[in-house]
Amino acid sequence: MMVRLRCGAPPALGAAAALAAALAATPAIAECSREIAVPVAPIGVSITVNGAAVGGIYPDVLRAASQKAGCQLAFSVVPRARQEVLFEVGKADLLVPATRTPARDVIGTFIPLIGHRATLISVASNRPPLASAQDLLDRPELRVAVVRGFDYGERYQALIKELAKQGRLFQEVDTVAVARLMLSGAIDVTIMGPTTLAGAVIRDARLSGMLDKLRIEPIPELPWSVSGVYVSRRSLKPEDQAAMLDVMENIARSNTILESFQRMHRADILAESVRPR
């Protein structure tokens, strides 16, 4: 978006002086040629939605950094699976938050912001621990729910594909739906980042008290990786790509995202899910 200059200098000022005065009093010309399209889905405190208002850790940090650079982000709210499709077909300029995957690397450039991992999460019980994906597959009585559109890499995809073959997989639209199923006893285990589920619990009064009951079980098939933002090469002009990559790299260097997570989540939840990139 270009800023129009208004030159209202007195006649005594020369043309160059008038232009300099106008530039000093006017915001910088935008670095981006258009608004940057950012469809998002509610994810705990990472991305919050209140009517048409989008907030949370990622939108707040990205919005402030982009505006400082002269770029405007246009957020819209969609289901997580739809968010992924829009990025794939070139109708989303950013995918956030996102774990790095080979399929996404074909479409965009990844900027890591935090270290992150998914784990097995359940309501605390006396059942024997689950130490691996095979342990989970060997327990046919355990029903598993995931959020449609979440992707933690190839081994995650292989695991949920096998669970689906066994008829034990429930795919839900968002983390709140998964948490409610778990609290009601309709499912036994979910697979996602602990801060993702905890954020949903924190924001939904119907889930009050659930946070203290969570059982978090890391497995080797879901190791620590990185989470961040994809900047599309499919939808953005090269100059807009460069501007947004610069914004994201500045955010990564600032460590603002990690600090925001540390303010929002308990230390025990954070330790199992988020760390410096």
C-alpha cells in the first residue's frame, strides 16, 4: 500500500526542502505491494478469535512487526484444514503456525521461530504408560483424536494413517472439540503439542479444571522439531516475499514468540512442548 505525500511547506522553502519535511512527517512507504493474506484457525492462546477479531501470540507479534516494516496483514478465520488448502493452492500468503514438512517446503520458505514437539496427551489414569507409537498401535481399546489439518511430519502422518485403518481415529475441526471429547470420555488420547491443548483449555470455561488432569507422554516417533511461519512462493511477488521473510527473520532473532509462550503457560506444560529454536 503506497502512502500519498502531502506537501504543505511555506513558499519560502525550496522544492527539495518541502519534500524532505513531508517525508519526515509521514510514515515510510510500504514495503509490501498489497495486503498480505493470512487465513488462520483458532489454536488455544497461539491464535484467538473473538467474532471477527483475530489475536493471540502469533497474530499480535506478526501484526506489530509487519506494521513496523510497512506491511499490512489481512487475517481471516477458517478451519485448520481449509487453512492448509488455501496455502497449497496459492490463496494464502502465510501459513502460521506451522511445523516444517517436505510438502510445505515445495510451496513456501520456512522461518523457524520456536522449538516444538507433539506428544501423546490424555486425562490422567492408571493405564500403563505409552512409550512409543507401537505401544499406541498395540492398544486397540484406546481411541485417538487429532485436529484435521495438523501435520507434525511424515512419522505423524504414518501413525494417524494406521490408526485410521484400525478404525480408532477421530478427526476434529479444532483443539476445543478434541478437548471436550477427551473430557467427556469419548476419546482416550490426542496427539498434538501440549501448549496447543492447554491453550484451548485455558480459554474455554467448559473445560475448567482439565489442565491439572493432563497426562503428557513424549514418544520417539514425534521428536523435537521447529515451528514457525511459511512465506508463500506461490502467491507472493519476489519483492513481497523478501519483505515478509525479513519481518519473520527479525521476529525469530527477537525471541518474542518464545517469551510470549513463557508468559502464557505453566512451566510444566511448556517444558514438554516448547523450547528455543
